[in-house]
Amino acid sequence: MTVVPRRQLYLTALFILLVVLLLLVFISVSTYRNLNRERNAAMETVHRQALTLINALEAGARAGMMMQMAGKDAIGNLVHKIGRSDDVNYLCLVNAVGEVVHHSIPSIEGTRALW
């Protein structure tokens, strides 16, 4: 039976501990970078969807203005219709003063924006 010197056991245990700590650091950095990347991707997706919605509203308003909807408010009508969509929580148009001009919930129109 061979006896391993105590000093060699300490070095082996120390080496294993060092490798585990190094792997823990690598995994932590990788996880942080992945979370950051996913957060940025989610923000980009929401931003793209908002721009699409704004472009659709703008195109619909142009078409409504061209057709002269017999005295009806074309933009208000578009806001109400888009606001009924399941994918949209609410749609709000605010003027420079902060007053809600059009909202997908008609009772909120004419009030001040909460933000």
C-alpha cells in the first residue's frame, strides 16, 4: 500500500477548487451576457412593433383623409379600431400640451396624459 504525501493531497484539492472557481466565473459572465442580449432583443422587438403600428396608423389616416369620411373623425376611428385588437393594450395620441386627443378608450379622451 502506497501512502500519498499530505502536501500532494492539498495541491490536488487546491487545483480542483481553482478549476471549479474558474468555471463558475466563466458561467457567470456567460449568463450575464446572454441575459443582456435577450433584454436588448426584446426591446428591439417591441420597438419594431411600435413603429409598425405607428406606420399603419399614419397610412390609415392618410387614406381616411383622402376619402373624406363624411364629417367623421378618421384618426379617431382608426385609433378605436386598432385599440380593439387583442395584440394592442391601448393606443393613445397626445398633443404637445399633454392632453389626450385620441384614445382607444373614448372616456379617457380630453384628459391629461398620466406620464
